[in-house]
Amino acid sequence: MVVLNFYGKIEPICISNKLKIYISNLPSDEHNNWQHSLAEDLKHGIKSLNILGEEIGKEPVKELFSKVFPEKNIQCFDDDTIYNNLAQNMICIYFDYKYEDMPLGDWTTNCFDGRFCEDDCSEKFINFLQYINSPSMEFISYPRPVPYWIYSSNYDRVDYSRLYGGGDKAEAYIDCLKKWGELIDSFLSDKNDYLLLDYLFNSLYKDNEYNEYHLLKAYSLCQLFLEEEHEYELDSKLIDFMDDDDQENKKISAKYFRKLRNKIAHGDFVAFENLVEEYAKKILDDRMTYDYAEYSRKNWVIIHVCCELDSVVRRLILMLLQNPKKLQKIKNTR
């Protein structure tokens, strides 16, 4: 069960026809009563956050209730009514399909199925949208505002500070999700497309460590989208997807990204460190202030390269969904 950050009373809405992704209010069936469960979690959260006293502890609920129901006076409701009203207006996202709706077989093979020991595909989907929705994409056109999740049953412990987040009205978020669903549906045409989308979901999920492995993986994703025959093709193909306004810096950086990736892949870490230092001197030293109390010089450079590559990957994914023919044409160019 994955709950989103916006609220409202809605009928079930299909977000993606081909993936069969839906949003709705929380179920309240006798044997599947998530409304009751979330109301209880909201109540227990107050005790968890109640560090400075009961009235301080109640503030998150008061603020949330006021955002969701600005027309109601919270003083007129007892605690249980407040929690229940919030839970009844929560919105969840989920997959709901028949196996013949997707070209991926039955429950033994379908990668978008929900299983006890696998992460929730709905959370992966929202994480995928959140990955694209980055400050580096500020001037790029794509559906906004992108929602985030405030509760996921993937975890043994509830993050109560996250649970009280959100509180926005539903309309803009629903419109955004529908537009993303349209983009995904226009992209999905055969089994390989479904498997590629699953691969991207998994590749980007829960990866917030900006280290050598992240660099390796991000560059490999660039290769997936752009490499026709040889990896050195990316020396020129990456440039149009990079943030830097300096064209010469982009040309230099693209070559270093390839070399850095190769040194990691081949286990030559002394050469990798030498390349890191070369890159820092050529590109970063005149543009960046290093705080070595936060990161070592090497890690500052690696973090920078990872962020640059992530920005490229975001643009490539967006082009894959918005204009796959153009992306294929770029890939076929040598």
C-alpha cells in the first residue's frame, strides 16, 4: 500500500491504461481496512512525535487537518473524528490488472506484480517520477506538480514525520499523474518496452549514494540510450544533454566521464584517482569551493560527476517517453 501526499474524495481513476495503474481513496473493506490502519497510524504518530508535551505533539495533525479541510474548525471535532476524516480522504496508488493486460506472463513472471519479499511497484513508479522531477530539470517541460508518497507498507516502521507531510488538494496532482500515464502508454508498444521500463524503475530506486558505483551505473544508463556500437560515441552524444553552458567544458567532461567509468569497470583505481584529480584541475577548481570537512577532494569530484550524469539520464528518460524516435535517431548517429 502506497499513500500519496494529496487528499480528496475521489472515485478510482486509471492513470495508465497499459500498466493499469490506479489511484483511489484507501480501501475500507472488512478484511482490507486501510482507512482504519492509517487513522491508527496518525494517532500513534502523535505519541511518537510528542517530545515536548501533548499540545506540541498535536500540532502536526492540526496543521494537516487545516490544510485538508480549511473550511472546518478543528475545535469542533474529537481526536478520533479528526484521524478518521483524514484517513477517509487519503489517496493511494496501485496496480490492478488481469495478466492478459500485459505481455509479461502470469504471476510467476510478471515483474509488476506485488510480492511479499519484493519492493512495491507503486512506490518504484512514484520514485521514478520523483527522480525526473529534479531542480536540474527546472527549465525542461514535463508534467508537474509531481506527487510523492507519505506512507508505504514496504517498511516495518512508519516514518511519522513523512506521514504528516502533504495535505494538498488533489486536482493538480491527478492531472499530472494522468499526463505521465499518457506518456508511458504512448511509449509502451511491446514486451521489451515493458521490461525496459521495469529495468529503469529498479535501476533508479532507492539509489541516493553518490559514489563510484553510482557513477558507473549512471554512465551505463547513458550508454543504454545513446551507444550504437562504440562507447566513445558518447564523447559527442552526451554534450547536448549536459547542463554546462560552456561548450568546451562539456566536450572535456564527456571524455572524462567515459574514462572514469572505464577505470572503475576495469578495477584500475589508482588510474581512476589520477583522472579524478585531472578532472578537478581542468573543470572544477576554478568553479567550486571544496569543504573538506564535508567530503574529501575525491568525493567532491565523484559527487559532481554523478550529479552531472544523473541530469543527463533524466533528459534521456524524458526524451524516451516524449520523443522516442528522436532519441533513436541520435543513438543511430555515429
